[in-house]
Amino acid sequence: MIHDSSMQKNILLINLGSPKSLDLKDIKSYLSEFLSDRFVIDLPKLLQQIIVRLIILPFRSPKTRKAYKAIWEDKGSPLIQNTNRIAESLIKETGWNVKVAMRYQDPSIKDSILSFKKKRANDIIIFPLYPHHAMSTTHSTKVEVDRIIKKYYPGLRYSIVKPFFNHPKYIAALSKQLKPHISEKLDKLIFSYHGLPERHIRKSDKSEKHCLQSLSCCEINCDEAKNCYRSNTLNTSRLVAEELNLNSKQWMSSFQSRVTIIDRKWLKPFTDIELKNFPAKGIKNIIIICPSFVADCLETLEEIDLRARETFIKAGGKNFIYVPCLNNDKNFINLLQQLISEI
């Protein structure tokens, strides 16, 4: 493919992050950095560090290592490898200068920005690979990007791509991933999103009067709902279900990956609880997809495709179909290309 050099763009794709290796010290290093983010565990710093260092790291690190070990690839972390494949496909399609960074650990945002500085790239586009707004992902990433650029490359001009939870091409890409698996045997399609504490949703509501104030708050078309993680996710599910012509009984949204050490009030319903209870309700043939992740990772490959599958089958379920993330699917790459081109 021939690319026009005059249309060259400098792109930085940012994903969440992963341990450098399966060594316990690297697992602890990753968890410590991630959980010390004030937008993840949003408590006073001293209390946050007591919880992280004295409770979470000693007890959670070995379990986390075991989980990563179940899905680790020969070249390392699936999240990093899949994100690299997204970058490679985008480069192949466009010829752009595309780099990858992680919000936590390596490859770091700082090193990526310094690399652009070394090559005298003075105008870049930052693309956080999160479809939905959340203080712990999109906001945290923006704050960190702003901090690093101000400190290490203040002359850099940059734009940040906004979440794309309702973009027609994102909805179409998810629908095309799902369509081959939809049949008359389907009892339920589950859209499983990463969970958040309810307090994160309330903190993201600048009006302090809208989010989680009523059962229908996410259905109201307003600025608060547009910037609300829960509303974003429910809109993604609804739009994909409409694209697939599913009725309301054929699909549902749920939330996974909750950690209740700090707060027991997380977004509901819980994916694991729903899967455990489905067979007794006659729901024995399911499809599950995780739209809040664009690249397969620990939360999709281990938590859903391994553990959630086992939970469902042990409870009496028959067919459990996990539909992978978009990864470097051509429809997703086309979406990235369009969103970047519109900046």
C-alpha cells in the first residue's frame, strides 16, 4: 500500500498496562502503581497506601500472578501484545508513525513522549483505548499525559481522542464480531463491562444531582449522562442489540472485576453472580462479550473465558461462547483511522 508522506501523523495509543513479567516483584510493582493512582483508589493518600501496601499487595499479588500465568503468552502480556498488534495494523493501513504506551508500567507514557521529542515531532494525537468515559481510565490518562508533556516536552502540540462508545463504526464492529454466533439457540447475550464503585459514578457527575439519583437516570439525554460510565456502557449495549435485532429479553448488561475491600457498592448486576444463577432460570446457552476492553487481557481471557466459563458450566449451563475483543480487527482499525483523521 502506498501512503502519502505529506499526510504523516504521529499517534500515541495508550492502554491500561500490565506487569513486566510473572515474577512476583513485577506483579507487586504493577499493582502498586495502578492502585496508588488517586483516580483508582480515591481515598486520602495515607489511607490509600495502608490499604494497598498492608492489605492488597500481600494477599492479592500471589492470586494475581496465578491468574496472569494462566493466560501469559510466549512474548509476554496479552494486553501489551494485542495493543502492539493494533498499532502494527494501523501502521500498515495508514503509514502513520504510531507508538504504544501504557498508563501504568512499560512502555511508559514518559518514554514515548521523549521519543517523539527526540525525533522533533511537535504535533501528536493521543488515543486512549477506552470506549467509555471513567475517572479511573480516560480522566486519569488525560491528567497523566498533561503532567508528563508539561514537564518533559512543554512545546508539544497534542490532541486527545474522546471516547467512542456510541460511534456507528464501533457499534458496527462489535455487531459484526457477534453476528456469526447469534442463533435460535441463544438464551442470552451478555455485555460484561469492567465494574466501578458507585462513588466513581457520583464523583464524575459535576452537577451532583443526576447520576444514580433514579433508576432511569442513564436514559436521559443530558451532559451528565454523556459523561457517565454507566450510561455510556448501557448505550453501547442498546445500540449493538438494536443492530442485531435482539429483543429486550435476549440481552443484558452486567459488570465484572469488582474489588470490595474498600467499597461494597459497585455497579450492578454482577457478571459472576448472574452467570451462577442463569442455569436455574433456564438460561443455559449464552454469548458473552466485553466491550469496555478493545484488546484481550487478564479481565477477558482469565476472568471471563476461563473462570466465568467454569462458573456457568458448573452451575448447569450448556453452551458458553466468549466473543473476543476487537483487537486488530479490520473494522476496528478503520474506526481508529477515522477518529484520528477527524482530529
